[in-house]
Amino acid sequence: MAVEKRPWWRTTGFIAGVMALGGSLALLGIFLRTHGLGTTANVAQLMAVALSVPPLAAGLVSWWRRPDASAAPTAAEITEAAQALAGLVEQQWKDESLLRSLHDPAPMPVRWRLTGSGGLMDHPRNALPAGTSGFAGSSEDIESLVERFRALPKRRLVVLGGPGTGKTTLAVQLLLGLLASRGPEEPVPVLLPAAGWDTREYPDLHSWLAARLEQDYPALRALGPKTARQLAGRGGVLPVLDGLDEVHGPDRTRVITALNRSLGTAPLILTSRKGEFAEAVADADDVLAAAPAIVPERMTGADAADYLEKCLRSANRRQAWQPVLEHLRTPPPSSAKAPLREITASPLGLWLLRAVYVDAREDPAPLLDDGRFPAEADLRDHLLDGVIPALVAARRPGVGTGAGAPEPLFLPRREHDPSRIGAWLSYLARVLDRDSDGAAPRRRDFAWWHLARRTLPGKPPLLTRLAFAAVLTLIVAVAGFAVGATAFGIWGATAFGPAGVVGGGVVGGLVLAVAGVALNLLGWHEIAQWSKEPPGYADLRLSGRRRSLVRHVGRSGLRAGLASFGVAALVVGFAAWGDDGSGEGLAFGVTVAVLAALAGAPAAGIADGFIAWAETPALTGHVYTPTASFRADRRLNVIRGIPGGCAIGAGLGLISAISLSPVLAAALGVASGYLFWLRFTFVYGHHHAWLSYLVATHHLAWKGRLPRRLMSFLDDAHRLGLLRAVGPTYQFRHAKLQDRLADSPIR
């Protein structure tokens, strides 16, 4: 039976109460022995007044916290969350569709119809509206397809096809079409890679949906920690699961089974290659309930010619392309080979042809050379090999922008050598290929925070880890020596004159360097787990979040202050134990305890509250792209140790100033602040993805495998159209492109 977790204030109050009671009894016993009954009675009255403050503070804090942030969101909050999620999803996929040129100049003319293969879909009476026997439409008229989808009994659809036939593109088009005409009560379509669903960890769909919403759309956390769970559990999300074929064979069967068990009346869109889906339903001995399955028709040569002609905006270019367009529109003899017609029969081939020849303004005459491209495979390989230099040439930084104008989303930020892009992307494709074996499909999702885990171990894991430990230790030692030498060198100069600068600086620097290295080594087990930790989040915008900042900081400060009252009472008791009757020992103990209670502990609590506030994003956040995910985790890693180190360093410096010179107390405060900053930054928390990324990228850049500024390069590859973004992860634009790069020779 699960044990209910106690609220923080119960645990904190219990600890503080026990410590306060113990310290009070010790103090009263000492006073009774040394000062008699009269003085003890007066002290007891003062202590009674002091001990009444914590319960009052606890009551005020409890009242201030209401309504409880952990309570389930209300219906109005769920509606607000759905609206916010719809806005984020729409912005995300409108930007992505612009980068993929899905509507420039028009969608590709792919026609869809019900599959004729038996055993791939539910009975038509369950899957189709009453009185209908088919489901057909075109990607050019997505509004009609959206209406047909809404008319389905349970709004479920399976999109099947071979590689490069436009399955994902149709899913994105349906998502945008559903969002454009979404009613206030309709679920929000969210596209997620099916390969990310581990049915062992998340046996039902809705628990996995909640976890992915929290990862991919952190702005929902602004409404509370349970918002994503409630939104997914109440049917507020229409999952668009892309790429069931990318799931390992036995797991595909478990996905089909889990979907049928957990969907209930919920809608769904699922894409998959036809062969892999047929294997999954055969192994499961079941199909996806109430879901029709559609497949694409081959595009005709006339359809491809019409689409290419729309892409040729100038009359001169249309004239140069006339032989190719006429070739496509003229039916070939039944026995003749037609590699160009075969290539343009699929959206992938048509995109490659457009990217390499149309957008790059190349002469199309070689396309009609049967000697150069005798078969479809030869032409496809030629186009796949030429797509990187073609996109680099067509999308140059700053082209078409004026001075001071914002850079278009579809243009890279800097120039790149196509050969280097090919080499770096080939390495990434091989990295994704490492997790697959002969039976498992290639991994398609690249998460930047997994880079260290997938690249650093290699063949000599011990040597790599020792090198990493040596570099990190050297950095900590150098930083500690610099901080210690500066702080204690200044103290030495004030205490002993010029001669004390060297002595104080060297000794202080060495002590702090050794202490920092020792502290770092004590936390080595946690540091070794960096590569397994997910990215965190830090949002430092104040607009609309000032009240939240005050609430987080105030709550944590009061909590720490409440707990420190018990510590203060205990310190007072021990200080009084050594009192010689003059009251000086007691006065000193009281002063130390009060300073600890009013400065040290609350300062640390305030720092903790600041970090908690930073990790809670604004509801009106931006789309969580891979670049945004990287920057958010970097902010968290940079600021995480600063508040705690500054707060504890300042508190200990103030306490030290009671009996030490101000300069020495300041030096001790700086030294302790550095040590606690080190601890908070490298060991505290569960989000060190950026730190492990830094280690991996510097290691791989030194070996020449990847650029040091990897995320900037990936962002440019995304802008070029070579990659696509799905939430905080990247994928190659097409699986065929990834496969070609992964199989290319190592350069």
C-alpha cells in the first residue's frame, strides 16, 4: 500500500519542535543549576514567548500557501492550459512547416484512400461513419480531409505507406488543420514520436502523454505540477503518434495492445510504414480499434510536372524546364525504364528533385540522361548526395534581408562548408545507428543531452572517465586557488602589510584549492551520472511573474527561518553551558544563534526559493525547440549555484564578523561561498545535461568529429532543411537521408 507523503511543513515543524524542546530543556537545566529558581523562572517566561512564535509563523505560512499548489487544477485551469497548449503547438508546427516548405507554393498532390489489404483495420461498421464505405482525399485539400476525420465515429486514423511517401507530412497537415478549426471543447492535437513510448515504463497511453507534455511543453507547469497529467487524463489531448515503424518489433506489438487498452473513447492519429504495421497487428492478433487505415497513391507524372511548374516562378526557368515537364507528362512505353518518373512518384523524390535542381537553380538537362541515371536507385543516390550542397547554396545567410532586419527563420545564421556539414551529419547518423542491431530499426530521434552517453564511453571507458575527472579536477583546483589567493591575499595585506599578500594568498589559495578538489571528489558518484540526467529548465523573465517570485522566495525563506529557531535554541543552550556567571558566554551564544537564524538559514532558503521560481516557466512561454531546451538547461546550470553560494557565504561571513576582523570574515565568507557554489553547481539537483554536453562536445571537437558549438550548427542544419525538430529533439529530414549518411564512408 502506498504511503502518503507528508507535507513539508509537518516534517519541518516536527524537526524544529524537537530541536527547540531539547535546547530549551538543556538551557533551563543549566540556569536552574547555576542561577537558582528565580532567574530560571524569568528565563522560562521569555522562552515561552519565543516558542510561541514558530507556531504562529507556521500558521501564517500555511494560510499564505492556500490554495495548495499541488492540488488538482480546476476545470477553468484545464481549459486555460488547453488553450495555451494549442497556441504553443500551432506556433511550433507553423514554424516547422515553413522550414519544410510544406505550403510553398502548395502542398504536394498526394491522394489518400482506404487500404485494400485485409487485416489492417477494424470492421468498416466500427471505423467509418454510417452509410459510408470509403475514406479518400488529397493533401492539396486538407480541409476536406480534416472534416472527414471529424466525421469518423471515434476520430481515429492510421496513415500507412512506404518510406518517403508523405505520412509525417500528412500528420502535420492534419494537426494544423485541426488546430485552425478547433472548437473550445475539442482536444489539442500533439505530434509525438512513437519511438519515445516505452510501454514497460508507461503501460498506458495517458501516463506517457503526461510525461511527454511536461518535457516538450514546460510552460504548462506554470499552472501547477498536475496540469499535464490532468490534461492528458481528461481527454484534452489528441495524440498524433508518428513512426510506429521506428519502434523495435516486439515493442510495436505492445504499443498496439496498450493503445487498445487505454484509448477508451479517445481520438488518435498513428503513422507507420505498412509492412511494420502489418507485422505488429499480426503479432498482436488485433488491429487498432475503430480506426480506418489509409495509404497513399503514387503521384502521376502529370501531378509531379504540375507541382514543379508551380515552383518555377520565372518564365525563363519554366522554359529551361520544359523538356523535363513534357517528359513527365508523356506516358512512356510500357517496357521503357523511367527513373525520373519513378523518383517523382513519391514526395521524398519530388522534394529531392526540387531541392537539388529547382531551388539551387541547376540545369535540369542531366535528369534526362539515361546513360548517367539508368535506374531509379542511381538517380536517388545522386539526389541524396547533392542535397546538402544544394541547400547550402540556396539558403545563404542574410540573403534577402536588409540591414538591421531580423534573420528569416529559414536562413542559417552563418556560412558552412558543405563537406564539413556532410561529415558532421554523417557522424551523428552513425551515433544514432549505434543503438540498433540487426533486428532493431535505426534510432531517429537525436536528443542533445544524450550526446555524452552515446559518444563518450567508446572502447576505453575507464581512460575517458579518468581524463574527464582530471580535467574537471584541474578546473576546480585552478578556480579555487584563484578565489582563495585573491580573498586571503587582501586579508594578508590588511593584517600584515605587503609581506602578508604572498603568504596569505598562497596559503589561502592552496587550502581552498585542496578543499574544492576534496569536495568535488566526494561528489564524484553524482558527477558520474551527468550523462544520464535529463535537461532542466530556468526562466528568468520577470514580466508577469513578480508575485510568483515573491511567493517562492518568501515561502522558502520562512520555512528555513522556522527550522532555524530550533537550531538557535540549541546553540543558546550549549553557549550557556560554559557561562562563568558573568553572562558573556550566554550573550555570545545568543548573538551567534540569532544571526544564524536571521541571516544564514533564511538566506539559504531564499536562494532555494529563487531556483524553484526559475524552474517554473511562464504560461506564455515560447515553443520548446531543441535550442530553447538547451538554453534553458544552460541557464539553470549557470545560476543554480550562485544564489546558494552567495547566501551561505554572506551568512557565514556575518557570523564570523562577530569575533574576527571584517576583512578576514569577508575572506572566509568568499571561500565558503565558493565551496558551496561548487557543491550546488556540480552535485546539487538532477539536471546537469549542459555540463555533460560541454564535456562531450569538447572531446568530439578535439577528435574532429563534431563542431564545438554543436547546437548552433544543428540549428543551422535545421534552418537549411536537413533536420526537423520534434519538441526538444532533432530528426533527419527523411529517414532515407539519415540512412545514406550513416552508410557513407567515414571521412
